[in-house]
Amino acid sequence: MGLEGKVAMITGSGGEHGFGRAIARRLATEGCDLVLTDVASTGTKVVAAKPSGNWGGLDAVADEVKKAGRRAITGLVDVRSTAQIDAAVREALDTFGRLDILVNNAAAPPGADRVPVIELGEEAWSTVLDVNLKGTFLCSRAVARAMLERNVRGRIVNISSNCGKMGYPKLAAYCASKFGILGFTQALAMELAPHGITVNAICPGAADTDRLDYLGRRPDGSFDAALRGQQIRMRGASVPIGRLATADDVAEVAAFLVSESAEYITGQAINVAGGSIMH
């Protein structure tokens, strides 16, 4: 895919079952070195009561990258912080000398924002918009600057959602952030196209990742894996293809978009939703 020796930065890559880990592993198999970041060393936890097991977070993902024969560095980065982002970019450049790819995957976990608008608190709204949308802007700005300074014909991929194309009840903040990512993607794509840098978005439908762990939360707050599995199967049955998306489904599209084969694709919002949304 023309990715041998490229350097990719992926935010939100510490989760055991998330998009970030899957994308990191996929890019490593194509020859990329990785800059892996997350707000916590073990990734964002959606259900506090879920057994943690032995997952090693960012270090575990880095080990997988190294086993694939590539280099990896890790860093704790809150994507709402310009200083932390800039520090991560500097470390990447000091270590690898370049940045070719950015995948904006970090997202606020579902929480107090999942209520009707009339009950939605300002703090919950701000958290979602700051992480999902502002974080995408801050990371893109920092990495785009590095690409332009070094004349790198790079790739930026933003993870949006089917909720970036259609509004859903009790998801106002999330939908607003993901719609915003699509507008930002188009504007940045226009600005960077003359420099050979492409900017695209991926819009996954509901996906069987850590973010759906809340489906296994019992009324008493404990976690029930069987309940989660039942809910996943029920939701998958409503998708035309018959299942929810997997992290690997998204990783395959991300790998294509950052490859040389996608050189002429920019400003697009590509659905990975099994036919559940088609516009």
C-alpha cells in the first residue's frame, strides 16, 4: 500500500477493543512506525464495574507494533490540551524525523450527555464537544503544521460516525460533535489539497468496541457480559448486513485512506455501517 517507513500518529489508541488499537496493528503490518496516544495508559474505561483483566493499554499496543517489526512510542495526551499535543508531536519528530499520517480517533466516552436536550447539562455538552471536535481541530492543526514545514504529502483521517450524518434522540452533543467533524474535514481538505495532503472522515455505524460496554451495565451498576452480548446481537440484527461493525472493519478503511491508492480522495465521509446508513 506504499506505507513502508511512514510514521502515523493515532489518538485514543489504548483501548483493548477500540478502533485505535485495530488501526495501529493494521498500519504496522503495512510498514508504519507508530505514535500511540491516549488520555490514560489503559485507554478510556466506559463501565467502571467491568473486570479489567490483564489488558496493558498503550504499552500492550506498542508491543504488538514492535512484534510486527515496527517501532512505536507512546504518550499520555488529553486532546483538549494544546501543550500536550504539541509535546507529543515534538517527541514524534525527534524520534522519527517526520509525521506522515494522523488518525483522530480519540472520543469522549458515553455518559451524562446521553439524555434529552432539556436535561442536558452544559458541562456534559462541553466535554463531548471539546474532546470530539476541538480535539480533532487541535491535533490536526499541530500535525498539519509539521507536515507543511517538512513538505510531507500526508494523510489525515478523522473518525466521525453515522451520528455525523443523522441526528438521534438523547445524542445531541455527540451528533453535534460528529456533524462538526465532517464540516471541519471538508474545510481542512480544501486548505491542504494544494500541498498534497488529503483529509477524510470515516463514519462507522454502531460498532462492537469498548464504547458499547455500557450495554452490559445492570441497574445496580455491575457489569454483565451476557447482557452486553445479547444487546450486541439484537442491535446487529437490525443492520442490513446482519451484524455490528468491528474495529477491524474500520481499520481496513483507514489503511486504504492513508495509502498511496487514495491519493485522489479527499474531503470525503465514508460510511462503515453495514448498510444502516447510505448517504
